Amino acid sequence: MPPACNTFGAGFINMAEENKQAEPEKKDEAETENKPTEERSIPDNIEPGMTVRIYQKIKEQNSKGEWKERVQYFEGMVIAKKHGKEAGGSITIHKISNGVGVEKIFPLHLPTITKIEIKRKARVRRSKLYFLKHGYTKKLKKAPLNS
């Protein structure tokens, strides 16, 4: 005796219902495509020795369960730049917060980065300034900003 076909069992999906479920997803995709892209101001001339302020969008969930979006900045000195303007290019930022050294690596093409401001520029002769992490006590000389 052949096994019984269970076409109307728990695993059955009506094709009309499946099409109705797929249509709202297409509308959501269309809405995101029509949204205007935000202007990102990211300078091309970021170099090691510059003090920069990076503004980044942060999503947080409050105690009520609502998602809030805010902009938070991280200000510090660029101690390394890797892979230039490529898709995988990144910069390493170092700052001292409450006596503790904090380091953060930012991909340059991260969509959450809204703006990068250049605050100061120091005259350096190295492309990687990792020696600044270990308590380098001499002051770096200031260099003029060429905006």
C-alpha cells in the first residue's frame, strides 16, 4: 500500500497566502530604495598624527524596549591607516580616557559613520605610531592644517 499523501496537513501552504506574504517584503525593499542617501563627509586626507573626531550612529534599546538612534563621537589620534581608500580601508584611533588608553579601529566605508572632523595635525615621520600607546612622553610638534 503506497504512503498516503498529506497535502492538507500541517506543512501545507496555500499558494495565494504565500504570495500575500511575499508582497509586503517587496514594498519594504522599494521604500528603502527610494530613501535619499545621507551625505557623509569623510575627508580623503586622513593621515597618522591627526587628531580626528568620528561621528557614528548608535542604536540603543531603552528599558521600555524601544529602539533609539543617536550620534556618538570618538575623538583621538590616528595612529595607523591601512589599505588607503580601498573598500577594506581602516584607521586606528587612540585616545586616553580616565587614565586608560582606548583604541578603536574604524573601517572607512562603515555606513554608520556620518562625519569625520579633523581637529589638529602633528608632524610625524612614521606611518604607524604604535609607540604612542606605550607612554611616549615627548610632545608631538604641531603642523599646519591644509584644509
